[in-house]
Amino acid sequence: MSRKKKHEHVNHERWLVSYADFITLLFAFFVVLFASSQSDRKKQMEVAAAMQTAFTPMGSFEAHDKTPPLDPAPSSSIVTRPAALAMPFAQQGQLTPEQEMKAKLAKLMRDAGGKLPPGSVTTRMTPDGLAISLHEIGFFPSGSAVIRRDAIPVLIALADTIPDAPLRVEGHTDNVPIHTTQFQSNWELSTARASAIARLLLERGSMHPANVAAAGYAEFHPIASNFSEEGRSQNRRVDIILLRDRAALR
């Protein structure tokens, strides 16, 4: 009799071996990632602590210690700060540019020898700079923009005194209306007077035309009350303003 062939048993669970290997490798991979992340986190915490110590006041000392240690530190750790430079003291008798200009104007008026009435030239400080006021009583006939002959030598000396720096010539009037064939309003009169003074300063002085501006403001920038003759007399003026900022020329 012929022997019956035995059928070989087929193992259908061999895939479990590969699956187990894959799971093992995957677990090892995540273990490595976890270990790396913990290491990086530790380094980050160390860096953060160092930064916090560096930017905390008195961070180089212990938290409970309010004073530096008495033991001398190594020379490499000593941080020296340059001493603050002492500001020079202003010399007694030293004048500001405004004070120097006022002194020059006072001498100019003394040299005029009474050619101009008292109060013809005054000065005052404005936000833009020193204002030299040329009042109508000494420089213009009433309602006219023609400079008085007696005032021309004073203006020539003033042109030599004023530095070549930005300045604005402003014409001002009182609130009394004017209406003539030459000037229809105080706007025209104030502008014409400012232009006349600016032209003389440019012709007789050493200043550059780009540093000079002229404008008329009529009665709308008074320095005194227009309800009295004295106040109106102060408002009829031409101001030469020595500007601190060139931008004020615009």
C-alpha cells in the first residue's frame, strides 16, 4: 500500500514576528525622541535662568546679600565704569547771544545821539527768538512806508550789527483802518513797511537774502492794547526777529 502524504502545516501567524519587530523599533525611536527633548528642555531652562540672572539688578550677588562681598574679585570680573564728565561752569560775566545783541543795540542807540525819539527801538524775547522792534515814531511818517531820513544812519548801523543768520522782518499796525490810494488796508501798509526795512538791511548789511523773510500782519498781532494812544503807538512797529530755528522762515 502506498503511504499517504502528510500535508505540511502552514503557519499563518509569521506576520506577528515582523509586527513585533516594527513595534520594538518604533518604541525605541520614541524613547530616543523623548530623551532628546528632555535634554533640550534642560538646556533651555539653564539658558533662561542665566538670562534672568544677568538682567536682574544685583544679579551677581546672592539674593539675601544686599552688599558686594568683601573678598576681592578676580581682575577679569571687575567691571569699571567711566566717571561722568564734569560740565564746565559758566564763566561769570559771560553773556548769551541775546544779551550781547541787546548790549550792541544799547550802544547803537547811544551813538545815535538823540537822532531818534525815545522808545523808537525796543527789544523783547519771543518763542522764535529776540525781537528788535522799530516803532513808527522813529522810522516812518504816519500812514507811510517811506523810511525817515534821520533813521537811515541808525538802520545802516543796525545792518552792520545784525549777524548773517535767519531773521524775519514783520510789519505791524494798530487797529485804526486806513484807506488811501497807496494802501487799501493795514495789510498793505504793514507789508510795505516790512519790505522797506528788509530791503535796506540787505542793501547795507552782509546777510544773505536766503536768510531773510518779510511779512505783514496788519493789526492782528498787537503787543499792547489798542484802546489807548500809547498802546496803539507800541503796536505800530516793524519787528526784526533773530530766529533760533531756520524752519521759522517758512
